[in-house]
Amino acid sequence: MALDREVVQRIAALARLELSQEDEAAFTQQLGHILQYFEKLAELDTQAVEPTAHVVQIAEAYRDDVVTNLPATEELRANAPARDGDFFKVPKIIE
Amino acid sequence: MTDLHSLTLERASALLAKKEISAVELARAALKRIDITNRDIHSFITVTEEAALAQARAADARRARGDTGPLLGLPVAIKDVILTKGIRTTAGSKILADFIAPYDATVTRKLLDAGAVCIGKTNCDEFAMGSSTENSGFMVTRNPWDGERVPGGSSGGSAAAVAAHQCLGALGTDTGGSIRQPAACCGIVGMKPTYGRVSRYGVIAYASSLDQVGPMAQTVADCAHLLAVIAGHDPHDSTSVNRNVPDYRKGLDGTIKGLRVGIPKEYFVEGMQAEVEQAVRAAVQTLETLGALVSEVSLPHTEYAIPTYYLIATAEASSNLARYDGIKYGLRLAERESLLTMYQRTRAGGFGTEVKRRIMLGTYALSAGYYDAYYLKAQKVRTLIRRDFEKVFATQDVIVTPTAPTTAFRIGEKTSDPLQMYLSDIFTISVNLAGLPGLSLPCGFDRSGMPIGLQIVGRPFEEDKVLQAAYAYEQATEWHEKTAKR
């Protein structure tokens, strides 16, 4: 199916991606092409088929509610793009 | 004696046990080999020379005390989507260019506890999305058999490193063929275990219902040995399954008399390289000579696997990659702009084109109005693909196919057409959709001298049977003895 540029812009906004003009043009064409190929799935009647989300039976993974991970807070904070002491610095969110 | 860097894990392990060589000598040989060859091959993003030598010295000290870890003193490489504490872990992405892993993945921990020496982090397609390693944000890895060709992907760095003897074994990850296809392209052995067999804790997620970690090495026995170390239940990964881990190496004796081998007719398609088909057909005959009972089988939904996979994988990826927002770790751009602009520019600047394309595709497949037609539909077809395998495995022990439709293609050949690139996964992705164990091993060469891969697929948690079939074939042939020119 052909994809129009407005749909690509809307999807990019949902995905929090700023696309360049070139990317936007290329994606409009490429994603349209790929989705057209994916239309193949419509050939199959899946009315009575259950979806598979996961292939293994996941056993119950309950455990006692105690802290088991080490509080490696310094290692975690060390990767922050911006920090102020023990805090992550973020752009202003309230005007 | 052969050069230390080109030993198999098994041989090196035996020499270490006899104290004929030391772990430090082995590590130095690998590091020297990397020093000489990596400027051509570019298989490593990070070489951890100092840490490796320290681990090697510690391994020698452990051995001197009478300790015998299963990988004690053996140099291995780890794909850069797997966390290694205190060491940069990038997932091949600029968005994580400076990310220092705060903890070890369970598989990293298991390798180190077994005594392995980690010599570095290997290149891969960004977030493991690709079939050629050309999508790395840092470098293009070259195939050690021919520098003008790709090593396959996404674990292309690990495959090239093993093939170029820069390490004795490596870990890769496989979401749609990312261990098996590069193993085939580089003439080595690589295995994707059953979904749930190996923990993914500390493995940077791409598509969580498909991702699995596995071994890559020169021989089947070496893969069996590595798998025994990394497999097993992990309380940190609720999808890892609590089942006994056999000693995979011990089970290998080369006898496959009476093994029922199914050959799916849908895996010999028009457009595949003739030499690949010939090599795989010849390999099937070899298995028959060894006593296997070969029959043609059918996996009728094979032609739907690529759209099914690329809808499910991209949908899961779009969700998994939402975490890269420039707040707690990773790149941050446009810091002085609004929060929304910061998110959008950070992700635009940090992700490469293929990752953006897949996030777009996945976001589209999950978005209102399209969910039923794409994502839900794909999950239903996934059920049909899974059932195809169940039916075949009711009468067969393993399935044998080509690993990829062609040998390694040329660098740049498929980068402008994403759909063509996706089609390189045609024989490997169904195995991920069904969660099965699959292995690729060398079964010949094309006229350009590029290696051809044979894929062996088994029932869930029957890695032992897959390895047994692979080992029998390997022992009966000499392909694995040929080495890449670099």
C-alpha cells in the first residue's frame, strides 16, 4: 500500500523522532514498499487462530518481596548526560 | 605446534590443563592477532587489553592453585549488546557511544566465573538490527575471507573475530538469524539456543519475544562447550526456563544412525544461489551415508515468515527503544530546548537510519487503526508457523536447511534496498518465531571461495540432538579445517 507523507509525519511524532526532509521522503517510499509486501499476510484466513505472543510457558516468577539488587546508584548516575549531585538534570517541563 | 591464536577452545583448554601454555600467553597471542588484523577487519568496537591480561593472570593463578573452571584462561569476545561491568557497551549505536555498563549480564558473569578471559566487545548492527553489520554506528566489519564482502549480521563482529582467529570463541545474539547467518558467511559454527534456554538479563533488548544469546566458535564441540557454560535458569530473567542443562560436549560421539532428518521443500527456493543448494543437498547425502533417515517435509507457511517477523520484531523494538530518551543515560541533544524537542533531536541524532526505519515500522504496526491488521495478524500467523514445525517434529528429530540463500554479499550491495536486506533472513527467522534451537556450520564453498552454511534445527530444548547431528557431519567432512586468508 502507498503511504502518504502525513502518515509518516504522524508516526514520527508518536515515535519521538525528528526526521530530516530526506529521511521523511525515503521512509515514505520505503515503508510503503515494505508494507505492500507485508500485505501478503492478508492471504491467510486467521479467523480461528489464536495469536502467539510468546513461545514458552512462563512459569510463575514470584519471589519474596525483599530487595535483592545492590543499590549501585553511583554507577547508574555516572552514565547521566547531565546531573546535579545525586539528581538527574532535565529540561524544564513546566512553564 | 600451530599458532596459539588459531587453536580451538578444546585444544587450548587441553594445553592449558597440561601446563604447556599459560593463559597469559594465550591472551597475548589473541591481542597480538587483533593488533595485526583488526585494522583490516574491524571486528572489535572495544579491545579490553588491560582487563584481559589481568583476567589471564588471575586464571593462571587459579590453575596454579589446582582450580579448573570450564573456560579457565580461554580468550573470548562478547558482542557489544551484552553488558560488561565497567566496560563501554554501545549496542553498535551512537546513542550509547559512551555508555559504561553498570553491571554484568548473566552470560558475561557466567563466562567470567568459568574462568574465561574477555578480550573485547565486538561490532554489530546497531541494536542488532541488520544482516550485514553495515548498520553499526561506528564501523563496517569486513569478511575475513574477502575484505570486499560483509561478514553477515547482526553478530558480524563476533563471527569475523572467530574466523580471523582474534579470539577462540565468542557470544552473539540471534533475533532473526543474527548468530547463524554471520556464522555461515564467515565459515564458523554458531548456535541460537531454544528461547528460554539462556538468560537475557543484561542483554540490550531488540525484540524480546525472539532475542536469544548463543555461542560462536570454530567447531561444534567448542559451541557445545560454551553453551553448557551460558545455559540455564536465571531468576533475573522470567523468560529463562528452569530445566536441567546437560553436558553438551560429553554427549557428542558422532553417531547419528537412525536420526530422522526432515528436509523442508519450501527451503529450496527460486533465486537462491545454485552452489548453496548443491552444497546443502550434498550435505544431506553425507548425513544419509552416516545413517540418518532423510525425508522431505513441508513447512507450508514459510513464505509468510518475513512479514510476520518484521512486524513482530519492529513492534517490540519500537517499544523497547522508547527508553532512549536522553534522561538517565546515553546521548542527549538540544538540551536547552523543550523536553519534546530534546527527545526528538536526541533520538534523531543518536539512532541510525535502519533503527529509525524499524521504529517507524513498529510504531505504525502498533498504532490505532492498524494494530489488528498488522501486529495481531502477525501474531496469528506466528501460531501457524509454530504449528508447521510441531507437525514436522512429530515424525522428525531435526530439520536441515541452508542457513542463508546466498554466501556473503558485497559491502554496499543491499544497503539501498531494505527489503532485499530483509530477505537474507528468509531461512533463519522462522526458527526464532517458533522459539526453536538452530545451528549453522560450514558445508562447502562457492566458486569465489566464500563459505556456505548448513542449518540444523531441533525441537525445543533438544540442543543436544542438533549438536550431535552437526558434530557427526563435521567429523565426516573437512570444511571446518579451512581457514580464512586473514
